[in-house]
Amino acid sequence: MAGVRFEQVSKIFGKVVATNDVSLEIADGEFMVLLGPSGCGKTTLLRCLAGLEKVDAGHVFIGDREVTALPPGRRRIAMVFQSYAVFPHMSLYDNIAFGLKMQKESKAAIRERVESVAALVHIEDLLDRYPAQISGGQRQRVALARAIATKADVLLMDEPLSNLDALLRMEMRAELKALLRQLGTTTIYVTHDQVEALSMGDRIAVMKAGVIAQVDTPLAVYDHPADTYVGGFVGTPPMNFIDAEVHQNGGPPVVRLNGGSFPLAGSDGRGLTGRLLTLGIRAEAIQVRSAEVDGLVRARVVVVEPLGSHNLLTVRLGDDLLKVSTPPDLYPAPDSDVWLALDPARIRWMDRETGDAVAATTG
């Protein structure tokens, strides 16, 4: 096993800059998720590491070895693709054993390793079958077993669960996370699914237009986004954003919105007053009251979506639409008025012009 390091890596396809001066360090044994929408450069970065794309600038390291110019076969990596990529004419045993045979392992060592990894992914009773005789989820397990059987330094995974149905994807997500923790293999996982990223990764690198917008733990990325792009991409629903101003006239600071105002408890307002700001807040950080309360902000209910464990409200505050999470027993009628309490500790401030996060001092 080994860590991975990208140093100022750029890859250009014609006039399209797929990755632009990307630097990222991944620790030995870490599970790093590359997260972003289609076209952001996450798969290109993975392919540059695998040797499937030649970088136009920068350097790639696996452990202490620079592998920028090495062919894929000499990088000691294994890759799991979205499309499974199993060999239809081979049994599951031979599919898993394929990489080991290429490494000239003995028959006894191959059998021991194949049976061991098959047990890890729970397909040990299927080894004599062919891919056409098993389900899509089982084929994905075969692809995973083939990758981990070779004991590669780094495991690369390119949206490996996206072809599975929702329930199977959730089950495989938990199994895969537990398996990789047990193996301790350095893993880089590409996905556009933020739920996968938040639930599986040790850290997340959120990508946008060929650059990394933020690298941090899942909780930090979710709760302290570096800018409006990260806050708007990560989370279901995404973070709410409202134009706001903070005013202070001798007393506690007051937040003024297009549709109301409320006191900003827990902050002395320094760094916020006199600026054009965007207030960011998660749906679960807003409490809803059905009766008027002083100091709360009045809003109009547009839609109520019952989701079992909670209700998701869309409310109109001035000209803005907000998503608000409420308990299942709180079900206000559409077109009714509610009053919102925004948790000051969960408010995140962004510069309205740049979108970057702004720090607020606490009083």
C-alpha cells in the first residue's frame, strides 16, 4: 500500500481544460472521494493516476515513486469501473484469477487468494458460474474481488455502484465501506452521488470545472462549505442561500432579509456588518412554528413533501424559496403562514459577489 500525490496536474483535451493545476495528497490507507458533477474533471484525474491519460503538466506520485511517465501495468494499481467489465466467457473464478495469472502467481496461491476474496465479497458459492448467470450486483462484486485480489498499492473506483438499483446501492455502500476499512487499501473513489461521498469517504475532494473547490472530512464539507458552490452541491436538499445584511446600532447585531429580520445571537457582528452577504443554512437548522413568535421570520408554505421520517417544506420568504425539514407530525397546509427560527450557530456566511465563505466572530 502507498499514499498518492498529485502535484499541479493539468490535462487538456483540445480547448477543454479537464483538470487545471490540481494538487492533492492522499494518505496511505485513506479512502478519498472525488465528488462533482459530470464534466468537472474527477474521472480524468483518476485516469491520469491510472496511466490511462497522459498528463500535460504536473507530476503524479504513488508512494515515493513518481509514476507520471510509467505505463499502467507498472503503477501497481487496480481499477473497478462503472460497467463491471467482467469477462463473459470466463467463470467467476477465472475472472477473479485473471490479474493473478498475469502476475505469474502459482496455481495454489491463486486458488487461495481467489477463495479468500470471494468470501470477503460473499460470492464464494458462485465461483463456477458465468457472468450471464448472476445479477448485476453480483457482477459488481466480481469486479471488486478481481481488483482487490491483486493486492495493488492503490484501488481506483469509478462510480462502481451507479448501475445498481437504489436499495442494492445502499446495501453495497455499507458493505464496501466495511470491506475497505478491513483491507486498509488506499482507495480513490469517483462519484457524482453526494450521499455516497458523505457516507463512505474519510475525506472528500469536491471538484468544479477542473479544480478542487474544497478538501475536507464529510462533516466539514457538509457543515462548513468553502463557498456557495460546495454548499449548493453537497446535501439533500442543498443548503439554502438568502441575500442578507447584518446591522448593528449599539445593541446585538440584527440580520435583515428580504422578508424579515431577526437578532443574531452568539456573534458580535464583526466581519459581517456593512457587507453584501449571502446567508447559508441547512434545512434541518430551521425550526418552524405554526403561531407567530417575536423574533422569528414569517414565511408562506408553498409545498409539503411527506418523507416518512420527516416532512420537507418549501416556503417562500420574500422573494426566496427555502427548504425546511420538520418532524412528521408538523404538517402545515399549503398557502398557510409559518414562522421560522434560524439557528444562529448553523448559519454560514458567504460573500455575495465571490461566493466564498466569510468568518464571523463570536461574542
